[in-house]
Amino acid sequence: MIHIVTDSTAQLTPDEIKKNNLTVVPLQVTIDGKTYKDGVDITRQEFSDHLANDKEFPKTSQPSLGQFIEAYEKIQKADPDASIISIHLTKVLSGTVETARTAAKQVGGEIAVLDSDSTDSGLTFAVMRAKKLANEGKSVAEIMDNLKSFVPTIMTYVFINSFDYMVKGGRASRAVDFISSLIQLKPVIQLTKGTLKLKYKCRGLKKMTKIANQVTDEIINNKDISEVGLSYVDDGTAPKKIAAKIKEARPDIDVTCRLTSPIVMTHVGPGGFGYIFA
């Protein structure tokens, strides 16, 4: 049997994890000196509340090597004939996938590890595709080949209300932070094929709204898009309206709209939201 492993940045509810028999290895977040396992010791809503109210900037860390070894060995112990496909958030945001590869080599057996080149709903798209193919009886090699072709089609746009959190989280330079504060820059970051780049520079909320409408229209008019994830840090008002607009225009598209993971929240900051689609 093929078992699917992922990490806690995937956009999955506890029911979805249980229903699909997925193994989720949690990342960690540290708030006020206390470390929590993402999705185990702290919920997304609880972390979002902390982010809005706490003065101290939270820290994040990837799963330890031991966590992955434990997860893989637990699967193999329960199913001696197990094959494992382990899919994780992009290496541009975390070293999680490399730790998974190291653990796979140490544990042995058939364990294939994949960098999703994404996170959040993009990671979920890859995970659920792997699960569907496994249920259809595809081999590990066939599933991995399929995913390697699929992953480059995943597109992410992240709308950032303030550069402060990207700077504090180490995803932007102090110089860029200084410039953005002078011109009230609200950047839109594109994540695709494992690369982050500045896609748009929005000088104020009006321009950000215009770009969001533009992306929404692009999704609606692209007949190749079949799934969309809208994720947000704290305020879901705008993303929920966008989700409703997409659903009305394209009822054939599978649309979800949820809080993102604490790991993404930490780098995006309050007021941020994103589109992920494929």
C-alpha cells in the first residue's frame, strides 16, 4: 500500500487528514519563548490571534530529523509492505524537504520525497493528486512522474499588506523594508516553480484591489484551471468575496477559502492573503 506523508503547511482540515489516511509531520512555532507543534499544540485561529496581539515576533522551525524518522518507521511498522510518498513545502521557504530526504535514506525502504515547489493549497493539490493516483492503483514511480509534471503548473500570488513580517522572517532585506515604508509599498509576491519574485508593486490598497481583481479575472477566464485555494492570515473578508465570485462564474472550479498555516502567517503578516491555483 502507498502511504502519503506531508507537513503542516498543507491546507488540510483534521477531517480531511483522517478521511484520506494522511500522515502530517508538524513544523514548530515559538511564541513568547514557548514552542508549539503546528496543528497539534496550537490551531491556526489561535496563532492568528497571537500574531495580531503579541508584541514579540514569532519564530518558526522545520521538523526535526527524528520527527520524520519516527513518522516513516511508524508507517512501516503498521504496514510491512508500505511504500511512502512524502510531499513537502518548497525549499525556498524551508529546509523541511531536505530533512525528509535525509530521514528517508536513514530509514530505508521505498520512500520517495518530493518538493512541491509550493505550500498551503498548492501543497494540498499535490498531496491529494498523489492520493487519488494511489487509490487508482498507480505505482510510486508513476505517481512521482505525474507529480513532477503537475507541480510546475501550480501558481501562487501572495498579497502582502506590510513588508515588516517578511523582513523579520528573513524573506526580504532591510533596505527593501526601508524603501517600502517610504512609498507605502504593498507587494504581490509570485511563487512558481520553487522561485519567489516580486510580481507587482502596489502603492496603496486601491492598486492592490485592482491587481486582485485582475488575478481573479485571469482565473475565471482560464479554462485549464480546475482548483483554487484562497488563504488568509487574519481577515477573510476579501478572500471570501473573491471565492464567491469565482464559484459563481466558474462552478466547475473547486474553490477553498481558509486561514493559512502559522508558518506562512509569520512571513506574510496581518492583512495578507493569497491565491493558489492549478
